Amino acid sequence: MSEPRVRPDPAFALLDLYEDALPEVYGYLLSRCGSRVVAEELTSETFLGAVTACRNAGAPPVSTPWLIGVARHKLVDHWRRREREERGLRLAHEAETVDPWDEELDALLARQVLAELGAHHRAALTLRYLDGLAVPEVARLLGRTVHATEALLVRARAAFRVVYREKEGRDD
């Protein structure tokens, strides 16, 4: 009787490649992001992501060019995260100077109000006004039609105003 065959973990191929690939991956990332700290973090994310990815069925053989591809995806994810954060900061700053409802909104109070709204209203308002997405993009993300999303935003803004005005009058 033969013993069942055990397939070796493809992640072990990363160990063999690690010392040679590490400077390549790090150099690739550093030359594109310009920050040692970010390059180190993304290099770490690349190798952790590569371990998971190489274990997937149909994954290509582990190689330095493949790791550079993983690093490229991690870098793009980093840029997207950073853009979302900066967009949120810009919108928060703009909310302080430009008020969509012709009244001064208190940022802390607005966050409290958002937390009290239903998930569908909170999601719509956050995607539209904090993330700065266009209505069609909000609709796509919420799995709704553009018309239904516009109606949802109208109801969400109305609900926000009601709760905001209630809270604005209280000192708790």
C-alpha cells in the first residue's frame, strides 16, 4: 500500500527566493514611493501577500518578477488608501468652510449623527460626501440604480438634518 502523497507548501519556494528577491522588491518600491518607511511596510505586505497568493490553486511559479507584480499591486493599494485619506481630509476641511445646508456643521456632532443613522443612510452619505464619490459610483457600490440612489440620498440628508438639529439643541 502506498502512502498518500503530500504536496509541498508552495510558500517554501519563497524562503528559497527571499534573500535574492528582497532587495529587488524593496528597491522597486523605494524608487516609486520615495519613503523608506513606506517601502519597508509595503515590502513586508508583499511577502505576506505572496505567501497567501502562491498557495492559491493556479498560482504562477514563485519568482522575483512575480513578486515585483505583487509589490506593484501593494503599491497601488497604498496609493488608493492614501488618496482616500487625503480626500477625506480635504472634504473634512471643505466641510468646515463650505456648508452644503447653509449652516455651520460641527464635525464631531456630524459624526455622532452619522453613527445614529441607519446603515443604508450612513453608507450613502459617507460614500457621497466623505469619500466624494459621484452618485453613479455610489449607486454601483450600493447595488442600486442611480435614480434609487438619488432618492436614498434625499431621504438620508433629511434624516441627517432631523437628528443633527435635535442634537444641536442639546448639551450632552
